[in-house]
Amino acid sequence: MLNSTLIVVAVSIAAGATIRAWAFATFAFLVVAALGAVTLLKGSSLTEAIVSCLEVLVLMEICYLAGLFAFSLWGHIQKRRKKNSIADRSHVTGKRPHG
């Protein structure tokens, strides 16, 4: 169970950087449904399977949002660096930046 949780976390964080929310919601639903089916096939009760699925779904959503936030912040920092480097060059050369 720990291995599958780590895989779900890693995939969810990576998905935050690459896919849109509706695509991730579809993906998360399919993964949770598959994990629920596997849990039921192992002999767990329906209540245990539902609770397990909800835990995984909440974990996936939190990791997706964390990945989305982290990659958005990283992109914003990169844009500011690029913008600041252009401004720094103009200060050194004495020319005004274009744009």
C-alpha cells in the first residue's frame, strides 16, 4: 500500500505541472475506482473500500494542488529573473529596454 501511495503522490504532483484540472479529475476518478475494485477483490468490506478510496482521492487532490502551486511559483520566479536580467543589462549599458 505504501508503494502505491508514493506512486500516486508522485504522479499527482507531476500532473499538477502538466495537465488541466478536468483531465486530472477524470484520471483521479479512474485511479480511485480501480483501487476500490482491487480493495474489494482482496476481501475488504464495502465501507473499508469506500474509506480507502476517499483517502486516496483526497491525497491525490492535495498533491495535485501542491504540484500546481509549486510549478506555477517556479514559472513566476523564472519570469521575474528574466525580466530583472533585462532591466539589469539596460542599467549597465545605459540603454532603455524595449517593451
